[in-house]
Amino acid sequence: MSNSSQAGVASSAQQDTAASSAQRTKEARDAFTASLKSEGAIIDAELQARAKNIHANSKALTKQEEDLRKQTKALSKESDSLQKLVDKTKKEFEGLGDLDALMADLDADLAMIEETIRIAENSDEEEEGEGQQPEVLATSNTPRSGT
């Protein structure tokens, strides 16, 4: 082998080594890029799933918030209605005044009526008792006509 042929072989070997080194670097870079893309796709899919979940939860929370507003408004109306009823009832009780005094007056009036009825009944019994005795005596002493 001549020097020129050895130089050609050496040059060819260097070119092969440089080419294979560049090829390995390119392959490594491509593998690394593919790995990053794969990891990025996995992370992207996870983040998209989380974003969809967040949006779905946001819609659910908005609906719950709206329902809560409606229920709070309804409770407020019911509370106002019950407060009006309490105020009306309180006013009616105040309008009765002294209920004990009213009941005592009513009890005294009833007692007076009962006493008046008792006196009237006793007086009727006395009148009936006085009026019946002579009549009974008169009927038993006199014969009846038409017999």
C-alpha cells in the first residue's frame, strides 16, 4: 500500500468515523426530541383533562350558586312572611288587653246570671207549690161533673 492509498484509507476512515459520529448524534437528538414530544403529549393530555374537569366543575358550581341564590331569596320571603305573622299575632294579643281582668269580669257576669236563674227557679217553685195545694184540695173535695 502506498502512502497515498493509506492516506486515502485513513481519510476514508476518518470520514466514516465523523459520519457515524454525526449519524449517532442525529439519532440521539431525534430520540431525545421524540422522548420530549411523548412526555409533552402525556402532560398535555393530563392538563387538558384537568382543564375540562375544572370547566365542568365551574359550570356545576355556577349552577349550585344560582340555586343557592334562589333558595336564599325564597327563604327571605318566607322569613318576611313569618315576621309579618308574628307581628300581627303580637298586635292581636296586645289588643286583647288584660286577659285576666276580662276573664274575671266574664266569670262575675256568669255567676250573676246563674244566681239570677237560681232565684227565678226558686221563686217559680214557691209559686207552684203555693198555687198547687189549694187546687189539689179543691179537686179532691169536689166531685167532678160529668161522671
